[in-house]
Amino acid sequence: EPEVTQTPSHQVTQMGQEVILRCVPISNHLYFYWYRQILGQKVEFLVSFYNNEISEKSEIFDDQFSVERPDGSNFTLKIRSTKLEDSAMYFCASSTIGVEGQGTDTQYFGPGTRLTVL
Amino acid sequence: AQSVTQLGSHVSVSEGALVLLRCNYSSSVPPYLFWYVQYPNQGLQLLLKYTTGATLVKGINGFEAEFKKSETSFHLTKPSAHMSDAAEYFCAVSKGYSSASKIIFGSGTRLSIRP
């Protein structure tokens, strides 16, 4: 069964450093998402991406964050200058085209990248 | 705006007992509703979802949930708990008509199973 993959599984970085989290969505999916989960808290939406553009972003997704689909398979999240509070599990998700009322909007999640900022 | 409230951050049941995890939602538009499960140190796995049609939805691992519009609820049940069901369960909602709609998650309920 196709699945979303993410690398690395765990990333440790120093405060102020740039990190890039990588995701390979399911191959025929066209919508891509990033979510994060701070330890012990709920999963929060960061950004959605379609047709090489951001569709929607949350207030968390400030100028320190950016997303890119550099080729036909990868989807990346970049944090330019990491802060301690960026420490979290970051989940990538993808979905296919949804048809109204027909329930094809399911988002499939990757296993996550645990980011630790020291 | 959409939101999800999960009642009970921790639920403990005996093996073989009924599992009931409660979820209430708020949505200004017809919602899509989901239950996701997260096993320790793993990602989020979709258990089941409600979009339109039949209000009783069956998912994987013997779980099911019923959409009750009048009560704005989407409670998750399983008739007989198994030790392998121990995990964190998240109820979630999205706007069904939008393909790129963000998912709003509840705070999660940790399910423990007693031998």
C-alpha cells in the first residue's frame, strides 16, 4: 500500500540553525500538508500546498517557515532560524483531489520527523 | 470556524470491555469527521471517517463511530477492547467541500487497556 515517507526520523539542531524536513507524498496525490505536534499537545495545522502554491497557512507558519516542492516527488519544510519552541514532531500529509460529497479528501500522514532544538 | 472537543484525556478499560471515546465538534459548514490513532513513537493512522451518507461508520480494527448531527457528536466505540488497542486517539474535523481543507484535531484521548 502506498505511504507517505519522511526523513530524517529525528533531527537535532542548535538554536538559530536552518533545518529542512523532507517528505515524499503518495505518488498520485496533488495536495500536500505539514502539521506539527509539540510534545503532549494536539496536532496543529501549519500549511497546505497545491499546484506549487500555498493554499492556506496558519498563524504559526510565519516568515521563518517555507515549503517547496523541488521536484516531482519531494515536499520540504524549511525553518530558517530555529527556536527552542520549534521542537516538535512534524508530520507531512498528502491527499488526492477531493470530489464534493464523495469523500476522497482523506489525508494520509507520514510517520513524522522529531525535531529537537537545543 | 471549526473545533473539536474530546472528553477525557485518559480512558482506561479492561480487556474485553466496551471502548467509548467521546468527541463533540463545532462546524459552521457540513463537516467531514475523522478518528486517527497514534501508537507510541509512530505517525497518525486513519481509523475511520464520515463524509456523507450513512451515519454509522465502520473502520479498521473493529472500531466504529456514529455521526449524530443533533448532538454534534462523533463518538468512537469498540465492543471488546484488546491489549493492542492501547494508543492515543484523535478526533478531527475538516470542511468537506474543500479538497485542500486543513484538519482540526482534538486534544487526544489516551486509551489504556487493563489485563
